[in-house]
Amino acid sequence: MFPIHRNRRLRTTDAMRALVRETVLTPNDFMFPMFIAEGQNVEIPIPSMPGIFRRSVDLTVKEVKELWSLGVKAVNIYVKVSDNLKDNTGKEAWNPDGLMQQAIKAIKDVVPGMVVMPDVALDPYSIYGHDGIVENGEILNDPTVDALTRMSLSHADAGADFVAPSDMMDGRVLAIRKALEENGHHNVGIMSYSAKYASSFYGPFRDALDSAPGFGDKKTYQMDYANRIEAIKEALHDVEEGADIVMVKPGIAYLDIVREVKNSVNVPVSVYQVSGEYAMVKAAAEKGWLDHDRIMLEQLHCIKRAGADIISTYFAKEAAILLNK
């Protein structure tokens, strides 16, 4: 007897494997998270994220131009604001002359085609390091939603293409969508962090923005990592409220959630390959335990294969350079 189906026929050469490859990765799939610092000509390395920096607006714009030349078409931006601008209201977040607003305008002036998605959450502006307004140790939902709405409007006024609420407050997508429509920002989209888990993979990110919670943790608003059905519910609610894109965060450890969400919604799905996932690959490669470039591309392919339409990743620039070769 001989095998009727010899599946290895489709794996015989590089050309054959490329011909039948199901998942194709390109720089168009990437969004690059960027950290903005105050000042001029400022570039501060983030020790726990090798190759990633906090940059002032002028240097951020230079980096955005290079990303665009590599085919990366979207950036997700975060700001590191001075401690003296932090309070429990988040009012600096909607300052029309604030650091985030300056960064949005500068990027759109120099690279108008770049899709700019500023982060919408209060933790960089909070004296408590939480994503919302705090009262008696509780993170208040509805007052926070009001603040996030004002923040989103200021981003839209500055020229953002999308706003990206990452706070996980209930009802914020509907409130933001309503405010954008009422203020003439019909074409400004919402990428909602719909299934954002209370994960330990975020550690290096909090180093980048000095935004670790000053008390407790974020488990009363971010999702329990033991839950799956809840992620689908959150994503469906956000789509009903007007989200144009829904996000799953983190990435590699949550690919089952990515697939579940992709199968449940009719909008693009974004995945955030977060700082801890990035740092683990960097650290293992530095030790010589893993092949950096191969692992990087394998993980990115796996995220896309699971159902991601957009991958927000700190590897975006490195991966784009390799893919362009």
C-alpha cells in the first residue's frame, strides 16, 4: 500500500512552501507604539525594552518618517508627562497645547498619511497611576468616562485619525462616539481595547511611562486572565456602541481569545504584542537561547494566523526591515 495523500509534496522547496502559504505578513499589518517625552532632542532608552526609547516630539517625527518609508502605516502614541501636571482629574489630558496634542499635530503635519491613534486613558496623567478618577480607593466609572470623552475630543481636534480608549471603563465607547458625532468628527474612528486583561506582561510598559498604580492593582477594570467568554461579550458590546476596531491585549498568550473574538465580530481585530512579550524575546536572544529574528517573525505570523488584522508591536520597525528584504 502507498499513501494516497503525501502532504509533504507541498513542503519540498522554499518556492513550493511560499506558493501554498496561508498567512502572509507585510509591514502593512503593523502599528508601532511610540512613547513621547517633553523637551527637544530628547531620546531616553527604556532599559527593560532594548531598542525602544522615549523621544521628544521632534525626534518622534523623524522616526515616524522612517517608519513610513518602511511601509508601516500606523502609530499608537503615549506620553510621559511631568509629575507636576498630574492630578486626580486628568485635566492635562485635554489641554489643547498638551504634549499629546502637540505630537499628533506634528506627526500629521510631516507625514499626513500616517494613521495616528493616540492612547485614551488617564494613567499617564493620574497621581495614582490608575486609568480613572479615584475616590476613597475606588476607580470611578462614570466620572472617568466624562474625562475620557473630553480627552478624545481634544485628540480629534488635534488631527488624530482614531482614538484608542485603553481604560476598560464601561460605556466609554458609546460616550466617545456620541461626542465625536456631535462635534463634527464623523470620520474619526475608535479602536477600543475591548479585551484588555490584567496581565503581568505589562511591566516594562509601566517603566516606560512611570505609570504603575500607586496603590492596589487594575483588576477591578481590566479583565481576569482566566476568562474567555467575557472577552467576546466585551468586544460585542463595544461594536454595538460604535467601535470601528476592537483590540485584544496581550498577544501571544491570548491567541485563543484573538480567534474567538475574530469569529464573533464583523470589524477588524487588533492585537497588542505587549512590552513583556517583547522584552522576553530580547532577553532570551541576548543570552543566545533563541534566534531573535526567527522568533520575532514566527510570533508575528502566529498572531496574524490567529485572526489579527492589525498587530501593534514594538517589533514593527525591525520586522518591516526584514520583510522588505
